[in-house]
Amino acid sequence: MLASTAARRAPIARRAAPLIAAQREMLLDCGGGVRLQCFHSSAGQGRGAPVVLLHGWEGSAESLYVLSLGQQLYERGFEVLRLNLRDHGDTHHLNRGLFHSCLLPEVVGAMRALQAAFASRPLRLVGFSLGGNFMLRVGAQARAAGLDLARIIAVSPVLEPSGTLDALESGFAGYPLYFVRKWWRSLLKKQAAWPADYDFAPLRRVRDLRRLTADLIGRFTDFGSLEEYLDGYSIAGQRLAGLEAPTTIITSIDDPIIPAEAIGRLARPAALRVVVTRYGGHCGFLDRLTGPTWVERRILAALNVGDEPADLDPVLTGA
């Protein structure tokens, strides 16, 4: 929660002004008639290494953690590509279908489009929370999809969605309420963009996250049950066995919504390294209130030198 407070918002917005000023919108053809929005910022006349940043659920390309890392990458000459998932940011009008977390083919399609736009240069993928989950699944399918990936970094990725839903329900009451409020704002934007297709009035009083998820999945997807849907974007078992690009998962024991024990149920291909810290929360990893976070410094070091760095701060313990 501290990572998103007003004390950090204004300084990050000021620092990220050059990134925003340089951005140009890209509407990516992801196949099947799907378009996803991406913002490209370049300080090197298009010659830098492309890095794709992907936000978490109900975040966007404007999320503080995306802007903060993006500006630092921009300053170092990377091609910064801030991707919006379907129905995130102000993109509810782009695609008729409703977002859900199993829409992996369109994210793979976005990566293909970006690879083509950058003359087939290897992509570096960085994702946060649900975005980290998507990036890991993209990496596991990279060979079949014809993608050339130089590195993947996933911060606090969703591991087993069923466990995350359980943790949200059994933890601090403010978390599910926060996500439900944000989700309803998004759903109403979708209804306004496609009034002939969506009428969420019958669900308007639903404030229970599990029930709302189940109702929406039942009404607007082909999944037979909530459990089938949640399993559809799990990365447990052998689902990461196909990873070939150097990949790092960074997560913390005290993450309130990603149970750390699920790490033990992941495949461990040679390309994958897992860093588990004692503290860090969910996509937080703050060791100071302002300035780059511990996880941002670690990501920058990994992307700059191409090798996994040693731990950069004794406050947190890598394992």
C-alpha cells in the first residue's frame, strides 16, 4: 500500500515527465481482430534494446510502478514499451469481448507485433503481478510462437490463482473491497463503450470478489466453472517447463495475496531463477520512501549487464 501512496505519486509523476512527453501510441494487431494499446518511448532514436512492461490486474501503462521503472529505462537508452491489457487504461472501446486472465493468445500476438516493429530484435519482458504471470506464460510458449526473448523478469507474479483468491478473502478486508471497486469502474466503462453487448445491472449489488468473478465467467466465457477458469492461468506444475530465455521470478514471503509456498509447486527449468525475499509485500520492495526501489535497481542491473546480479541491498535477503 505504501508503494502507491501520494508521497510517492507526485515525485514519480515529475520524474516520468520525459518518458510521457516522448511516448507515441501504438495499436497492435494481435490477431483475431484484437487490438491492444502500447506506448513507445525512445531516447535513442529507436536503436535501443526493446523492453516491454506489463502492469497488474486493474493497473495500466500509467501505474506508478510502470512509470517509475519506465523512466529509468528511458534514461538508459532502452526502447520502453508500456503495454495495456484488454480493458485496462482507457482501452475498453478497442475490443468487444470482455477481459479475462486466460486471454494469453492476444498477449503473445502483441509480442509478435512488437518484435516485428523492432526489426526482430530480442525482447526483454518485465511484468508485475498478473502482468508477471502473463509474461511467464508468454515465455513458456516463446519457441512455439516464434518469439526471440532476451530476458523475462516477473515481480510478484500470480502463481496459483485459486490460492490468490483464497488469500484475498482471508486476509485484510480492504484488499477485496479495493479490487471490487476498481473492477466495477472498469466494467461500467465497458458497458458504456458497448451498450448493446453489456448490461451489468443484474450484478450491480455484488460486492463479493469470488461471486462476481464466478458470475462474470459464467455469463461471458465458455469456462465450465470458476475452478476451471482459475486453473486456466495457473503457472504451477509443468507449465513453465518450456522456459528457455533467462527468467527471474522475484517474490516475497510477506506478500499478502501471493502465497509464497506455491513457489515449491513450479517447474524449475534451467532458465528459471527464483528470488524469494523475507519482506517486500506485493510489488512493493521499498527500502526507502522515494527514489528507485530495491526491485527496480535489481531489474536495471539485470537488463544492463545481462547476468543475474547479486543482492543489491542487505535489507532484503535473496534465496
